[in-house]
Amino acid sequence: MHAIIHPIEPFDSSAGTTINFTWQGNQIFKARCMIKDNATESVVYDQTISTMKQSYLLPPGSALKNGGYYIAYISVIDVDGTESSFPSIGTPFYCYQTPQFRLSVKPGDTVKTSAYQVELTYAQTQNELLDYYSVTLYTYQKTELLTSGNLYNTENLSYLISGLENAKQYYIRATGKTVHNMTLDTGYILFTVSYTEAQIFNPLELNNRAELGAIEIKSNITSTIGIPESEVTYINHEYADLRNNSVTYDAGFEVKGDFTKAFLFYKPDRNARIIRFTDGRQSYVNIYYREGTLSDSNGKKAFFELEAEASGIRYILYSNYVSFPDTNQQFLLCLNRIGNTYEINAGLINQTERR
């Protein structure tokens, strides 16, 4: 009779782990753990501890090294000193240094939009690859609101959380597994949502005009017509191709006071000016699409540049960096203005989410 060891997930040798096993026999008085290097079959650890549980606490600094592949054996010793035999086949496991696994949202952060593209960072010293990850949004009471499910595209570690309500607090958490089943968890991260809410108008107002025998209908919807620079070409009868063209809205469309605006783009040209607001005098806002290679990231990223001038003061803002969209994604650009101060935030959104 021998102890049966449960599967051992990879762990950081500097942190140690608990090896669980199943034993059917006399009451456990002590447990012995022997660990061999898988490549050389040399014994690297052999210690006995006092325990009455079906588990063995492997302490830190047990001569194991991160990046190693090992085989574990467990035997059980009863109160009379009788030791069980080792199993003929041991249980293999890996040791890896604890990966960096964190979200772009930090504890106490304030998110200033109702939709936010959260980024995830993963790195591991021994190049243990990430298998999958998931991102989950919770209420302040830790009730699940939204989850990404398991995402296996580890080239783009991001997820769009939406439906965030103003003046509320939420928890966000990311979990995952490496290819050798190392468990990853950022823990619960508390953040606050705070943004300017636009005034909501009823789209239609009905008034009974009894003296006329009629119903008066008022609408807060203003119709506006864009004037193209040249004839517009449409993609799939749905999207206007403006890469070598432009559309001007100068009637029924105003940009004044505080506002929040969102724009969707498919693959704009690099360094192209994609939006311009102007009062026809000196005040204006230009937004450009940019691409660049970052020293601390994998390859090229995309971002947006805002150039503004008001009351003779000119300044430039940059959005956050985002990955390039795939064939089913668009750039989502959010622009906020409070007073004379602008905020610009970029993200990616799937067509299914947009609709």
C-alpha cells in the first residue's frame, strides 16, 4: 500500500507548496517526501515531517530551482514507525518563478468613461507561456456583472468592460493558467467610476392642441447633413471610406460647452488627420492617428494625438496605446471636454459589441 499523490501544479521554489495525497491505512503520524531531478534521477530533497494530515508542506529553500522538472514520492509512517512503500511511479511537476500578472487598473484608480479597455500584463522569467486568461467585473458587493470567459488569444491581452455607471465602485479581477497549469490571479481590484453625464432629453414631446383638434409634436433631435469633399465611396454599403476624402458638418451640428463624444474607425491611414472641430476663427481641435514602436512592449502599437488651440493657447495630448485591430474590430475613440480641458481615450471594440 502506498500514498497516491494528487497532481502538483507548478510553483515558485522560493515560496514552496503543499503536496496533497490520498492514504488508506493506519493513522498518519509522519510523512516523508523524496524528490528527484527528472533528468539525472538524483535525489535533491528527502525529508520527514510530523503530520496527521494527508498533505505535505514543502517549505521554501528546499534545494529546488526554478526552471527545473522534478518527480515527487510520498511515504507514510504510522505511530509504530512502520513506513509505507514509495509508489513505483512518482508524480512529476515543474518549478517556475512567479509570473508578473497584473491589470492596467490599479487599486484606487478612477475610470472616467462608461466603457474602458483594460490591459493585462504577463511575463515569466523562464518563458513559461500563458495558456489563457479571463477578466471579470464585479459589483462593490463582489457579485459578478460581466466576464470575458477564457480568452486564448494571448497576443492581445485586453478586454473591453462596458456599462460602468457614474459615481459607483466596482471590483475587477483577472485569472488564468500557464501552459503547464500554473494558476494566475490578480486578486480583486477596487476602482471608482466618475464621468460627466450628458443631459438626457426626451426624443419626442407630445402636446394636445385641443383648440386646433391636433397633436403638437416637438423633438430635441436636430438633423444635420454632411457635405463631402468629393463623391463618397461606401464599404459594404455601410461605412464611408474617407481615407482620400472628407465630410464637413457646418449646419445643425455644434460643438460647445462640456461634452462626451465617441467615434468608431476602421484602419485609418497612418499620420492622417481624422477629425477637426473649428469655430471658423482661431479655436480648433485636430485629431490624428499615429503608430509607433514602444521599447517596453511587443512590437508596434496605435494611438491618437489631439492638437487643440483656444484663446491663443495651443497644446497636444496623446491617448493611451492600443494594439492593432483584427478584421472584426474597430478603434473606439472617446473624447471628453470639461471647460477648456480635453481627455482622449482609445480602445478596441468588436462589431458584435457595437451592435
